[in-house]
Amino acid sequence: FASILDRTLQLVDIRAHNRAPSQVESEREKWTTTRGLVRYLTPFLDSELSSFRDAAVYCISALPAKSYPALLEDMGNLLSRQLDEPRLKGGYTGPERTRRQERLFTAIARIFFLTAHCLQDPRFSMRQAALAPVLKFVRITQGFLTSPESRDQFKLQRMRRYFCGTVERL
């Protein structure tokens, strides 16, 4: 992960224009902070190509443990935006939008699953604010997976597996 980040920063430096050094510094800051990396990788979570989705999920999940509360907050915000979409509120959307939302929701579930081991860290397990996004995820996902529309859909099996693994570690 560090070598990918270093190479990307080199590419940013090469592409940077000499007259705008402040832009390069802001790009470097965006790439070197946890929150910046998560914001940069988030658009890839609903990609049609599974290799992009997998890479984004693994990169986000591999962030340092000390940044876990910020990651939970970012994933909670992303989940909240996801819930504002009409599909999960019961409204009609087209099949492409539905697939995109399911890919995003599954990627979020996978990130929670892959980072759930951090929940057992005493630094985070005692803070209610750190656990709030995980509990919100569990409540929302349980409601979504047990709804009549989702109950019999086999394509949601991955999300069920990630959800159960997160709950088990919680």
C-alpha cells in the first residue's frame, strides 16, 4: 500500500504545474491523510469492475488502526447518503441504479467486516461515539436484509455473509 501511495505521489508531482505549488501540496495532503484517501477511493466502491471495487475495499480496510474511528465515521456518512437514495426508501429506480446501490452497500458491508477486528481494541470498544456508526450499520442492514423485497434475493448473499461476520465480531 505504501509503495502504491509513493508512486501515486510521484505521478502527482510530475503532472503538477510549476506555477501552482499550493495545488501540489493540497494533493499531497489529500493523499497522505486517512480521510483524504477514503474520500478519494469512495467513488470506486460502486464501480462496475470488481477489480476496482476490490482494490478500493482492500485499501480502505488496510488503513492504520489509529484511524479506525475516522473510517467508521466516513463509512457511516456514506451509508447515510446511501439510505437517502429512493431504492432503499421504497421508491422506484432503474435497474442500473439499483445494481450500483447494491454494489456500494455490499462494499460498505465488506469494509465493516474486514475492519471489525478493530472493534476488539480497548481504545475503541469503550467509546460509544466510535461504535455508533457500526451499530447504525447493523440496524440498517438488518432491516434491509429482512425486508420482503430482499429476503429471497440470492445476489445479496455476500452482503449477508459480511453482515453476519461483523455482528459476530461485534
